[in-house]
Amino acid sequence: MGAFFRVRRDGRGVTVGMQGMNTIIEKAIQTPYGLSHEELVALLALDETDELFQAAYQLKCRTIGKTVSLRGLVELGNQCAKNCYYCGIRRGNANVRRYRLEEDDVVRMARWCFDARYGSVVLQAGEIESEAHTAYIERILRRIRAFGGDAFGITLSLGEQTEEVYRRWREAGAHRYLLRIECSVPALYAKLHPADHSHARRVECIRTLKRLGYQTGSGVMSGLPGQTLDDLASDIEFYHAMDLDMIGMGPYLPHQETPLGRDIALTPEYAAAQLKIGLKMIAVTRLYLHDVNIAATTALQALDDRGREMGLLAGANVMMPNVTDVQYRKNYQLYENKPCLEEHSGQCRNCLNARVLSIGETINWGLRGDSKHYREQGNG
Ligand code: SAH
Ligand code: SF4
């Protein structure tokens, strides 16, 4: 193990010794939000990560326990009005076969999660703002709520909407909402999106969701072209500033049919680097925020068959297995190399259980798995 770590911020070089690194980790464990920006950067810059991951994992065991919560992911449609430069189902990609699941099918998939004792479901799709779409989601929520009751968690991940739409969906039974900020630094956000995509509106949406009483989640992609460790440290500070309950982050993965990904080859070296920064973001976020839910996302598994287990061992506590019927999955490729394209939900359940047990953790079967951060603020 190297004794020194070189950290560069704004072109300045800082060298932190091994001893210093242990002190920073110790301070993070003692005090939530206790690290300075430079200290966050120093942790993100670590090359030798064993101690960082172990510390984050120990902290997760202490604050949350040796358990993993599940959310079944239903990819209910790939129509999208947006054109994010990194995403495979962006409006401008003409090679995607567009679909939207029938209401009955979404309810059936959610029912499958309920019967499989997953404890909660996530409904995710491209971004559509229309009355027809709002009412479709509303009807689905009411029907899931009718069999699941309050004990079954329902999360939405349907992009930016008006306050009125968020309110209607909350009243129809949604508990949680995931809206990634993608990158918290406006200048980088502007490089990754067309000019009419607004960082400010996204932040405002997150505020609205919180005000409406949703358990609110956000997150970023790590390893984006042009992104610095400084940016990533700012992302973690953003999570705190927004007082988020849940974090869903993943490494950026190139898609050949997008402006951002068309020239990036997913070489073994690139994959290893993306996996590493993805895992470091989980660990440093856990060390900084302590009590939030953090997902070990599928993007990690796209880079390594054991990527999600690695995420859990770096401090994550949530997994989101795909429960969408297999025939639709190939049309919902945000990035290439998406795993489990052919594996049906039943196989997935067994595989997941074995994976979680293999690292000495157990699944919170049948529990909603609310964020401890949300509960401790007198909610839920
Ligand atoms: N349309 C909704 C939800 C679906 S997209 C929304 O954007 O909020 C869900 C997430 O997929 C996005 O938030 C983004 O972070 C992630 N994503 C999209 N393209 C990606 C890529 N190429 N690599 C990794 N993650 C990607
Ligand atoms: Fe649409 Fe979401 Fe993809 Fe952006 S990231 S293009 S909003 S599905």
C-alpha cells in the first residue's frame, strides 16, 4: 500500500499521508457531515480503497444493520420528451422501439413484487408531461395501493413534473420519489444536456417533492467526461444541503447511439475505473451522510458481475432488481451492457438472495425499508 496520496484540487497539489487518511476516516465515522470539501476530495482520490470501503461498510452495519432492502423495478415505458446527451432512450435516438406497458401489466408486475415479499416497487420511465400520462400513473397507484396497503412501498422515478402532478401522485399512494440531479454542478450539467434542460428546475422539483412529504431521493452519475473529484465532492455536499433521504448513484456507462457515448469504448481499463469511482462515491457518501438509504445500482453490475455486492460492501443497503417482463428490457437500455436482459423475475429473486447471503447479509423480506434519515425526522 502506498504511504502517500496525491490529491489535486484546482490545479494545486496536496499530499495527505496514510496517517492523515485514517484520521479523516475516523472523523467521518464520529460526525455526520463532519468533513471539509478538501477531505471529501482526499477520500475520493484514494487509490488503495480497502480501508475506505471497510469503514463505510462498518458504519452502514452500525446505523442500519446487516440487512438489504429490495425494490422491484418496473420499467414502464421508454417514451421520453428529453434528450439528455448520455442516455440511450433519449428522444433523438431513432433506433429505439418505443413502448408503454399496459396498466394491467404494471399492476401485475407490482403484485408479483408484493407476493415475492420485496416490500416495495419502483415505477420508472422516460419523462412525459401530459394529462393522459398523469392519469395513467394515478390509476396504477390506486390499484397497487388497493392490494399493498400502506405497508408496501411505492417509489416513482418519472422525471420532472409540476407540483400539481406530484401532489396527485402522492395522494394516489406514492411514498417516495427518485429524481437524480445527475450532476450538481450547473456548468457540467449544461455540458451534458441541451440548453432547454434546466438544472434549476430539477433542484426546484426536488424541493417540491420534499415539501409534499415524499421520501426523496437523488443522485448523480460518476465518471462522466469532464467531471472532476471536486465536482463529485460537491455532489455529496449537495445531498446534505438538500437533506435527502435516499441516494441512487451509479457510474456513467457509454451508449454508442448518444452524443456523449459514441466515441467512448468500454475497454476493461475504462470499466475498472468506472466501477472504482462508483464504489468510492457510495463509500464516501455513506461516511458523510450516515443514515440515508443508498442503492447498489444495476450500473455497477453492468461493469462487474459482482458489482452490486461490491456496492453493498462499500456501504449501500438497497438493491433494485428488475421485475419488468423480459421482452421489454432490451428496449430500455439507458446504457449498453445492461445485465439480466434474459433473466425472468423468479430467477432473479433466487440469484439475488444467494448473492446477498454470500456476503453475510440478509434481505428485509416484506418490509418497506424506509430511509432511517426520513424516519428520524418524525416522518412515516
Ligand atoms: N427519465 C427519468 C427516469 C429514467 S432515467 C429521469 O431521468 O429522471 C434514470 C436514470 O438513468 C437517470 O437519472 C440517469 O442518472 C441514469 N442514466 C441515464 N443514462 C445513463 C448512462 N448512460 N449511464 C449511467 N446512467 C444513466
Ligand atoms: Fe429521458 Fe431520463 Fe433518459 Fe434523460 S435520463 S433522456 S429524462 S429517460
